[in-house]
Amino acid sequence: MESHEKTSRYHHGDLRNALLAAALTLLEEEGAAGLDLRKVARRAGVSHTAPYRHFADKHALLAAIAEIGFNRLAERMTEALTSSPPVLEERLFALGHAYISFGLHHRAHARLMFSSFGMARAEDIALHAAAKRCFELLASALGDAQANGEIGGALQAHWRSLWSAMHGAMILLIEDQMPYVTAEADGVDTLIRHTIRLMLAGMRP
Amino acid sequence: MESHEKTSRYHHGDLRNALLAAALTLLEEEGAAGLDLRKVARRAGVSHTAPYRHFADKHALLAAIAEIGFNRLAERMTEALTSSPPVLEERLFALGHAYISFGLHHRAHARLMFSSFGMARAEDIALHAAAKRCFELLASALGDAQANGEIGGALQAHWRSLWSAMHGAMILLIEDQMPYVTAEADGVDTLIRHTIRLMLAGMRP
DNA sequence: ACCTGAACACCGTTCAAGT
DNA sequence: ACCTGAACACCGTTCAAGT
């Protein structure tokens, strides 16, 4: 009945969020290897068993971290879209750039998001929804373009191909496996734009 | 001086290879999670410290496994190329198909190969060379086509874009993150072919 | 309702010691 | 030259117990 409990607060304050924040910090600082449950708990100032009040197991913590990542990525992609000129190639470039630079700036987080701690996906509805929002931004950009008559053909097929290309570029760059392209913006932007141009050529009606 | 020691054999027989074989079996059977050094040693019938005679640490064992993977992948891609009609689209499809179906048939192995236990790459010359052979097959297919006048533009840029797309498709399929495309051959082949056609359209001189 | 401490079954790695 | 056993410093997870 009292209003001082509007957000769920525990002894600690809000341990669930404190744990997530600690985990995100560890991910930035030490990469995926640094992300163990005991270290996260230590960082949040609680015993190593406290997290089990808030997450069923380590997997559940990772899923929550991944969900946060997809929400942030969707934000970046939405921002990129609104501040881009209303030209198809530029819109796709903005989306691709947001996608890939998110990955390059948060490597461990991106790896975690796109690591199928797999079937978790089907069960974790919130995680699934967050991920879906990201790739639907790309789908709707293509959908608009098709409505305008700028591109023809099978929308879903186009979208899958383009997304594959953006995702592959991101992963190869993150893992340092794209030969002769360092993570510097110039080479990355060139790769994104070239890829989009190649594919748009095939999508013209 | 004697000839009975042409291949290095130990008490065990050839523990190094026995360990690699055990690791590959575990990878198939249990995925990356099953690949711990003690389990590998147990499977090979030696104590859990014996592997350290042959691999500096777990990382080194993983790198050797990755190298085997790239060698096998290069084989599959080479075979695909030789048994494909001498038409550019078909040659690229054969390469993409070999690449992606390797990944789908050996998910844990592929994940490991393309997980940058990263800077290891720069140091491990054999691993680096094995990986390079794979993506040079794609580069030379495009190079031939350009020599024939079938495609124009910047060869390296084309190659990076196409490889990104093939890689992204493989990863998304492996991780079950390509919505509405199951791992069944039909949907996968359609995706590969569509992607190649889109890009080839942009490469025409 | 939320958290702790001891405990269990594991890891990777090191190091003296065995043959 | 090749392998073993005990040991160390860790994990994730469970469970009785505390407030």
C-alpha cells in the first residue's frame, strides 16, 4: 500500500540489476572469460550463492545479458534510421553501420548475444522478442523500398541475404578474421557500403 | 638411424593424434561444452596431465583442432569446385554450399574454428595458413571470372562482401538464428543461391 | 523474503616423482 | 623421453541454516 516500494528493492537495493550491471562491466573489462558467476557476485558485493535467488543458473544470467544487448542494439539501429537521409542505400548503410559498430564496440557482449546458448532462444520469449526487433528493422526498411517500387523480387529472400552479409561482416571483424581489414572505421564502412551496393543491384525490379 | 621410427610413436602409440581424435569425437558427441582437457585425456586412456607433454595448454589443443577443421573445409571446397560446371554462378554456389554444409554438419567444430581464441591466429602459422587456403579458394574463383571479363570492379572488395555473406549465413544457421530457415537442405540452398545472384548482379562489368 | 557458509563434484595447470 | 599422482586455485550448483 505504501509508495516507497514502487520498484522492487531488496536488502541490497536491487540485486538483480546490480548483478546485471556487474556482469556487463566484467564483460567489457575482461571479455567472456571473465564472466563467471562467482566473480559477478563478488563485484556486486554479495556471496557467491546470492545470484541464485534471481537467476536459475548461469545460463539465465547470460540470457538476461543477451536480452539487454539486443535492446541496446535495436535502439542504435532505430536512431541510425531516423538520422539517415530517406534514400534506400543510405538507410541500409545506416542500419548496417549501427549493427556492425555495435559489435565492434562491444565484442564480448555481441559474441554472447549471437552465441546460441541455442534453444534457450525458443523458450526465452523476452530474449527472442528483443532479437526479433533488430532484424525487423532491416525487414521493414526493405519493405518500404518495395512498396515504393525501388526493389522487386521476394522480400524475405532479399532480407535474409542482406542480413547474412551484415552479420558475417560483423562476426568476421569481431573475430579478427577478415583479412586485411582492421577494425578502423574506414575499411569497415567501405566493406558495408560495397556489400549493400552489390546486393541492391540484384534487387532492382 | 633405424627406420622403425619414421613417425613419432610413444608408449601409447601416438598420443598426440590419439588426443586429437578423442577431442574431435567429444566435439561431435557433446559439443564444445564436452571438450575439457581431462575428459579428452580420459577418452584417450591416459592421465589428465599427459596432454601437457604434447600441448602447451588447452588453448593449443583447441588451435590444433581448429587447424584440422580448416584443412578439412579446404578439402570439401576443393572437391566442390572440381565437380562443379565451369559456370561462375555454379562455382560460387558449390563453394558456398561446401562452406555452409560443413558448418551445419560439424557445428561445434565450426564454432571453434571461427571463434577467435583470437590473437592465437597471428602466432599459429599453421592454423593461419589452413584458414587462408579456404578463403583463397573463393578469391581465386572470383579472380578467374574477372580474367574472363565476367565480372568487373574491385576484386578484393567483391570477395570480402561475398565471403561475409556466406559466413553470416553459415553462422546464423549454425546458431539457429536465421528465422524461418531450418537447417534442411532446401531452404539453405535457396538462401545461398539467392545471395550469390544478388551479389553477382552487382559485380557485372 | 532474502542472503550466507560449508560442501560436492568438477575444472586447468604445476611439479615432483616414477619408468 | 614419456607419463603419473598429489596438490593448488579455481568453477557452478545445492542445501541447510541464519536474519
